[in-house]
Amino acid sequence: MLYDLARIRSGYNRRLKINIDSSCPHIPVTIFLRSLIVLIYDLSAFGFAWVGGFLLRFNFDLPANFLPVIAWGLIFLLPAHAVACRVAGLYRGIWMFASLPDLKRVLKAVGLSTAALLIFFVFSRYENQVVPRSLLVLYPILMMVFMGGGRAAYRMWKEHRLYGGLIAQGKPVVIVGAGRGGAILVRELERSADWRVVALVDDDRSKWGRELSGHLVAGGIDSLPEVLAAEKAAHVILAMPSAASDAMRRATNLAVGARAHVFTVPGLDDVMGGRVAISSIRPIDIEDLLGREVVSIDTPHVAAMLAGKTILVTGAGGSIGSELCRQIAKFSPARLVLFELSEFALYTLEQWFLSHQPEIVLLPLAGDVKDVARLDEVFVAYHPQVVFHAAAYKHVPLMEVGNAWQAARNNILGTLRVAEASARHKAERLVLISTDKAVNPTNVMGATKRMAEMVCEAMQRQNAGTQFEMVRFGNVLGSTGSVIPKFQEQIARGGPVTVTHPDITRYFMSIPEAAQLVLQAAAMGRGGEIFVLDMGEPVKIVDLARKMIHLCGYSDKEIRIEFSGLRPGEKLYEELLADDEQTRKTPHPKLRIAQARAVDDDFLLNLQRWLDKSSQTDSEVRESLLHWVPEYCPNVGMLEPSCTSRGANLVN
């Protein structure tokens, strides 16, 4: 096996050499000449330091009896210096990008060369004359000046030659943040013809009035409008990857108020790793301003649940399902079973994994969660140990008119069939992806999702072998039903932006955040819990629309906001807990456990009889849902006092 590996590597190296030699025959010659020139330069550094040290020691009046010492030193120390430069790896770096690693290599070479001098100092004797002791200090100093200074001077000359003409070009821009991220960004922008840094602002008072790479830190973030006006700049780049979201919002609001275009840099890891590139700068998104903090999960706990196991995700091609699959893949499952009704969604997700994570053992399976035979076939063939049930109809207005029975069958019957298959084939746990619309529902979708929760609660009581857990959360950014893509499209058309009601509010979180918290909740569940995600503060949709308009560089007069009225089944605001529910804390600060009202013992039996019916009208479905879910208030939104008084907040 080792022989085969060596043979493969040898073949690869031969192919690489052939390709280089055939396509770019001048490259090896060029590299050799450049290395030779650098070597000659470093050897001349020895001569400069060796002879120059003697001249400085004797005030440029060198006694004749020291000439033999200098000659013997050249014979002994010159080869030693060449070896020191080679050992230090001086010829790996590119002079144009000479930086701290190159300086360390120079220091290493100087140190080794000085060590050789020390040996020569101890053993050299000629006519009672020895190497002056002061040369032990002068030699490394002169060597460092010549070798390090030459590299720095070359980099300055090369950058001026390439980028010096760009200094007066480009759009004037003010950088918010004078920390490490800002410093890296300023250096990158100096090489761009598109941007010209005119000033920086930072809330750290100790930086005010000082310069970063020759650019003034003009004041705090609050002075941003004045700095923009003084510098006649209309662009701002936020270089605060570690700043709190409120600082980002404050800087953005100030910049937008000054009619400036706002951009931001990538995440903290990219900035601190020095991987910021001009192409990475992007316009700031509304997601950046919603105040969601970075989620941390108990990785070992989640890994213990997923690693080395077969995981089944229903609705795998949807917004939440696909992100769940991506997050699960990070924990090295034995195989990941994708169960999806939509052929296109299934194909799209499969192709993503083939491109980004081809090492994952993937089983893309088409199927309907209501199909008992297909579910049994999948469970018998692959024996999934953990099931995430994300398949559901989720669009409120669509399910409200003409589709109520299909919503009931897909959301309730589909959950029942998956739960029964999980229990029948002894899966370790099933995790239901629920929604905040299941709390005090005013629409068919919310009521059917509440009944899906009730199915899992009833199954938990009847099946000791399988754990059934539920996770509720609100709207996710970037999903197919999110208002943000709709607003972006309307703004691109020139408006108007349509909002259903001036007082409507929603909770938002990112899809990756929701998926991570689902995994965390699943790992800590013991069966029967309804986990409620901390969705943060609710956001007024009209404020969201207004911010998006401003971020696109328009005023309220240029892009109007129109109110279209609440859609069928839509609430003014959404809750995460029902009136008769209470919560208790969990070890994770963003997860709580809700205690819902108990489910009747004969619930599943009676539910099955109802679901066995061939068809029902929308009104018949609503009447049945009122029976199953007493807190269901159809067709009234959240305008009627009987419904608005029932909302409950998270218990702190």
C-alpha cells in the first residue's frame, strides 16, 4: 500500500513537472535567476556587514594589520552565511509581499551568521590580532539593516510602482472601525482603483487624532455624518466584525441618514485571518441589522446524538430542511437520508452536497410523508436512528383559501405517519419542526401545526422506545415565504413596497441559527418537550421595509410604502407561548421548554377516524379544528379583543 501511494505521488510529480515545462518553459529559468539575484544580494550583505563593521570600529581608518583577519573572515564566514540563509528559508518568500514572516527568516539567518562569527572570533589568531569585540554587535546590526531594509525598500518601490498611481483615484470612502479589521481593510483598499480611503472613525477615544497607515482617525462613530460631509464622501465601509449589532445599526443609521451607501466586510474569522479581499466587500444587508447574536451550541452533546448514525430528514429540500442537512453533515453522520416530495428541491440539495461535501454518504429519496408503504420501505432499508420531520405546508394565505384539507392531511396526517413509522421501526428520536403560528392560531396552517405537536405528545405517551420532541420558532430570513425577498423585488422595480398593516410585527432569525438551535434542542430533549427558541425582539414590518428602502439609497418619497390589509388568517403579531402554557429554563440561554395542555387519551384514535375521511370543505376543516384546538380563532386576525388578550410572552 505504501508502495502504491509512493508511486501515485511520483506520477503526480512527474505530471506536474511535464505540465509546467510544456506550458510555461520560462518559469523554472525565471525562478532560478531571481533566486540567484537574491542570493548574490544576501552575500553582498555579508560583505557590507563584515567590512563595514571594521570600518566603523576604526572610524574608517583601518589598520593594515587587520587586512589578513578580514580576508580570512571572508573565506570562512561567507560560505557559513550562505548556509545560514538557506537554512533560514530566505528564498521562500516573495519580496513584494515581504512581511513579518520574512523578517523572522532574516532574523534567523542573521542569528546563525552571527553564531558563525562568534566561532571565528574564538578560534581566530593572527599576529596577536583578533576580531574586535565590538564587531559582535556591529555585524548583526549592519546585516539586519542591509537584508531587512533591502526587502522593505523593494516592497515599497514595487507597491508604489503598481499602486501609487491609484492613490488619487477611486471613490472616497470612510472606514468605520480602526481596529485590526480596519487596518487590514485599509491596506487592501490602497491597492484598489475603485476606492480611496479619506478617513476612519472609531468609538475608541485613544485612537482619535492618530493615523492608521497614513489615514486620520477623525473621531467617534457619532461624528460620521460630519466626516462624510467634510470629506465629500458618499460611501461607508463597516470594518467592525466583532462589534455588537447595536453598534452596527447605529453606524448604518448615521450613514444612511447622511445619504451614504453602506458596505460591510466578511465575518470575524475572515478578517482576523487576513482573508479580506476587495471582492469580499458587499452592501450591508437587512440581516446584518436585526440584532441576532452568534449562536453557540454544545457541540460534543450534539455530536454524540448524530455522529456515526443514520439521520433521516423529511422535507429535506425546504428552507429549514436543507439547512438542517448542512448542519447535520458537520457532525459526521454515517449516512444522511434526504426524504423529499419535490424532485427539483431534492436534486438541488443533492448537487450542493456533491459540490461542497462529497464525503457525506447521501441517500436522496423521493417520497410523500403520507405514504405508509414508502416510509416503511425507507425505514426497513436504512434504519434511521434520528428523524427530523420538517415536511409541512407553511404558507399561511395559500392554506387558508381552498387548501385547508390538504394542509390538514400534510401537516397532521404526514406527522402521524412519520411518527408511527419511527416508533414501529424503533428510531431513537423524532424531532418535529413546529412554528410560532401554532400558538393561539388564527389560521389553518397554525392550527394544523399545533395538532402535529399534539400527535407527537400523544405518541410520546404511548411509545417508550422512541423520544418525540418539538421545536417552535418564528420566521427565518431567506426562506421562500420571507418578506425580505419580496421587498427587495419591489424596491428594484421602483416601488411601492406593500406592507399588510402599519402595526404588524414578526420575529426573525437566520436559517443557520434556527437549524443549530433545533439540533441543540434535539440533543438535550428527553421526550415530550416543546422547545421554544429565543427569537429576540419582534420587528415591525413597516420599520423593516423602511430600513431596506434606505439601505438601497432611496428616501421615503422616492419609494413609497403602501398598506394592503391583513391577508386571510394573518395575525398582527405572533406569540411563542399559549395562555395556558408556562416555560422552564434549559442549560442553553436561547432555549426554553413550554408546557402545553394535556392531550386526551383517545386523541390518536379519534384523529385517525377524522383523517380517514376522503375530503372536506374549508369550512368543515375549520369546524373540526375548532374541536381539536379550542384556542383556534379563525378569520379574526389579531384585531378582535378576545384574541389579542390571549398572547403570552416568554417567562424570564
